[in-house]
Amino acid sequence: MGRTKHPKKEIEEALKHAESQGWMIKEGGSHAWGKIYCPFNDNECRCGEFCITSVWSTPKSPTNHASQLCRVVDNCARQREKLEADKEQAQ
């Protein structure tokens, strides 16, 4: 079963970006709409602080929060390693 859409379109687009990179999205939580989880989830990624980021329901600026979520996904250390390895194999 698929997840429900986030009510803010900017954040929904960021969540789609995260899903396209293999990140898992879990809805629910105490104060958050949900959380996104890195597909690698190991000690080497993010200095041992497993990649987990909260997704807020009603942030003050949905555009800024969406940008923050995309930055987390795009700057994942393991994700960058994987992309570099894929580039090397393609050459």
C-alpha cells in the first residue's frame, strides 16, 4: 500500500525525490508528519548517526523545509559513494 501525500506540494516533491534515491518514508510520529530513512543505514554514513530526518507537517516555510530534505538526500555520504562507483563502472 502506498503512502498518503504530504499536504504541502513542495514537500511532496522532495519526498518523491527521496523515494527516487531509495529512501524509505514512514508516516507518523509524535510531532512530525513522518520520517525519511537512508537506504544504506550504516555506521559509516553521516558519521554514525544513521540517516534519519523528520518531515514536518506544517513547517513555517514549506519551500525551505523541502530544500532541506533534498539537501539531506543529495548529501548522503553513501549515496555519493554509490554514484561515484556507478560513474567509474560506466567508463
